[in-house]
Amino acid sequence: MNKAELITNMAEKSKLTKKDAEVALKAFIESVVEALESSEKVQLVGFGTFEARQREERKGRNPKTKEEIIIPASKVPVFKAGKEFKDRVNK
């Protein structure tokens, strides 16, 4: 399912117009991104948790030249599915 299909599906289920569903989806995405930028968790009971985790600096290797490189530390977004979500997917 791509973004346009998701918006159409959301509009049908919520009885919103496609434009309103798109605005709601964009607001949700922006809210999650802003929360993760400020190191907050977004916890949706039954669905899952979005959070940013710190990844330490590490050594890597350039596959083309085989030269060893240092990969800098960074924050990475992570989603952990909730129990109800996992149960429905595995139904």
C-alpha cells in the first residue's frame, strides 16, 4: 500500500474527504517526527511505540575499496509493534 492508497483507505474508514485524510496523515507523521527529534517516545497502546535510539560510532568497511572507515554515531528511528498489532498480523 502506498501513501495515496493509505489516504483513500483512511478516508473511506473515517468518512473524511481524501483531502482531510491527507491532512490528518501529514499531521500524524509530522507529530511523530517532531517527538522523535526531541528524544520523546510516541506510544500508541495496541499499535506500537516509535522512538529514537542512539547508535554508537562504529567501524565499517567500504565494500568497493575494502578500506576501513569510521561510521559516525547517530540517532535512528525505531518502531516496536504492540502485542495487539502482532497478534492481528499473526492471526
